[in-house]
Amino acid sequence: MPGFECADYTWDKADPDTYTISDDKRRVYFKGDPQKQYRPVIGDKGFSDGKHYWRVQTPCDNMRVGLATAGCPLDQEIGTSEHSWCIDLQTGDVWHNAEDTRARSIYVPAPNAVARLYKIVVPISGGTVGFKLDMDEGEVQVFFNTEYMGLLIKDPNLKDKGPLFPAVAIGGLEGKMAASPPDPTTVPPMYSYKRNKL
């Protein structure tokens, strides 16, 4: 069985009134307009088949990370159309085609969230979110600092919706940033058992 291919991507598409993309296209900065929070930034590498792994560096927790199609609208929040899927790093709520993503709570899942990944706990200082995309199985696994957090997507028809691109959306104050780190050297393993922590 072939393994996951490590993907190297940069940020490509964003609303210019909402974000500034660095010259090397590795970093994206939020301009701070509260009316434009959580609008998507789309990566340049799309995936139509096969198995792929990539990471997003998030130096804070006020972000949503996930995937989008080429048709994802840049003028509305990520996760509010059929063209995007994301996880809210503050709550663990998973959004896709949601009418409204503002009803958020750290205590209970939002009423219109697709799911909640309870295991994810992102500190205020952020970390690195990894994604394993298996187009043949229609699955996207989420990792935080290389530890498995759960499934973002399980859809047997996912291949029909591709190509899918890395995506991020930032909220909060002006200057908050997300980065596409260079190619990861290793793909984290998916443990089939629960590891105990001391």
C-alpha cells in the first residue's frame, strides 16, 4: 500500500482587503477587520487523487484550518459553503456548509456544527496542524503537533468534489499570521490504540 506524499504548498488566493500574503507566499497576515474574520486563504496545490500530507503553522488559536475547493468563495467565512471544510482551533467544532458559525462555545458543540473533535486542545500560542488526505477513502485525518486528533472528513464521494486545496482562516486582531512550512520530512503515524499520558 503506497504511503502519503508530503505536500509543499504556498498561499495563493485570498481577499486582498482581508489579508496580506508575504512575498515568498509562505505567510499570510490578517488585516484586522472584524467584519471579515475567518474568510479563507487557499493554497496553491490541489489534490484530486492519492494520499497527501501537509501542515499549517498557527502561532495562535484564533484560527480555522481545513480544505477548500477551487470554487470556495473568498468573501464569506470558511465552512459556510459546500466548498470548504474546517476545524475551529478554539472549540474543536467542524464546519461544512453551515449557515452560521458564530454560535461558538468551548463547553458544548455549536448547534449547526458537523461534529466536534473533543481531543484537540490548542494553546493560545498555537502549534502545527497536520492533515492526512486520502482521496480514495474519502478521509481527512487531523493532527496537532504530530498527535492524531480525529477525522475532519469522512465522505465516500470526496473524490468527486476535488481538487481540494489547503485552507486557513484567521480571526482576532490585526497582524495575526498563519504559515505554510516547507515540506515535512515525515508523516506522523496513526495510532490504532489510545496512548496513555503520565
